[in-house]
Amino acid sequence: MPNPSDVRRVKGTLRHTLDQLLLVDLLRYLVVALRYFWFVKVRRRLATLDAGRGADAAVAGHTVSHNLRGLRDLAVNRSHLLVRPLSVLETLPTDARILSIGPRSEGELLSLAAHGFMWSRIEALDLISYSPKVQLGDMHSTRYPDGSFDAVILGWVLAYSEEPGRAAREIVRITRPGGIIAVGVEYSPLSQEEIVASLGYLPGARKRIASCEEILSFFGDAVDHVYYRHVVASAQRDHQGNFCLLFSVRGPVESTA
């Protein structure tokens, strides 16, 4: 009879090897596409949450309709800007409980698995869901208990909030003290007026996020140590880019926003 510990070790090695194949963008895209076809076309699981109405709504208008168009980006390659630096933090173990907010598809979740995090410990929250891994919900008010997660990823969703300070307070609440928050925000050289002229509507919040410092201000005194900062250089401001941050949190937020 084989030793049970040897069996678990072999299974773990095999699972990790298979997960690493998902680092190949094309393979990850194919896996997500097959699961998307199964859940959306066969199981008819695609659902949305309208959080953009009412006096208490903090989600920018057109958020759901705009991101439904973005579902075609199944591999979500830009998630690497947050997932890769997250995966090398020594304070974050492979069995860390991670929440992805606004992933749209499963691409970001599979990217986390490809970088070594356990699939069973990865969760997601979005206004759009077709996957059993993604709960319908609003980042401004979630049902998770305090300190539920070791890391929370806000990949290109904070710009869809009309009240980013409120979203930040909620994210800090559900992140354990010492946990990690990863934020990505897109920078566009186009003005709000030019974007409306191009698309026919404004896809994000009325006020644009303009810097990493502004992102950190939403989280206030809860920010502890900034591990990673990516800024679009001033010489490249005529091209689309990203502001990215990874930082640990120490406790309840006192937002200045």
C-alpha cells in the first residue's frame, strides 16, 4: 500500500504543474472560454445586479452594461500587473483566502491559481456573474464578516465608484489586519468629454482617479506598508496605462475622500 503522505505529495505536485500551464495566456483563455460557454450558453447562469439606482447607489451609471461588453476579454491579461507581485509576497501563503472584486470573467481567478494560490481559497464578487465562483454583490456593502480575507484585489473597479472612500472602508473591513489590498486603475489620455463622444456614454465615475496618491487617500490611515507601486511616467501620458498599488492594512479606515 502506498504511503498516504506520498500520495498527497504527488497529487499536490501534479495539481501545481497543471495550474502552472494556465500561465500561458492562450491556454488560460481556452479554459475560461470553455467554462464560459458551459455556464452561459448551456446552463444559462449569466446574471447581473443593478446597483446603479436609488439614493444610496454608489456605483457609476453604465457600469453593468459597459462591463458586459468587456466579457469578451476572457483571459484578462492585465490582471498580471497585480497577481504577479501579489504572488511573491512572503507574508501571503499559497493557502491565503483571496477575494477578487469585479473580475468579470474567471480569467483573473485562474491567473491567481496559475501563480500558486489554491483554487478552493479564491472567491470573487461582481455586479455580473455566470460562474459559481463569483457572487453577485456590491463592493460598497458586502455580507462578508470582518477580517474575512488575507488579500483583496480591486482590479480596475475603483474607477466605477462614485464613492471610492466608502468602497475603501468596506474593503478594509473585510481584510484582516496585516492583509494585502491590490488596486489597479486605468489611466487614459482622453478627456471625459472625448470618451463620451467616442462611446456615447461615460463608463466610469464622474471624477477620474489621477494618481497612486489619490488611491491611497481613499484608504486613509488604514494603509500600512506599500509593497508595489506602478505609475504611468509623465512622458507616456499620451498613451493608455495603469496606476497599480499593493499595500498592507493595519485596521479601520479614516478616509479623507
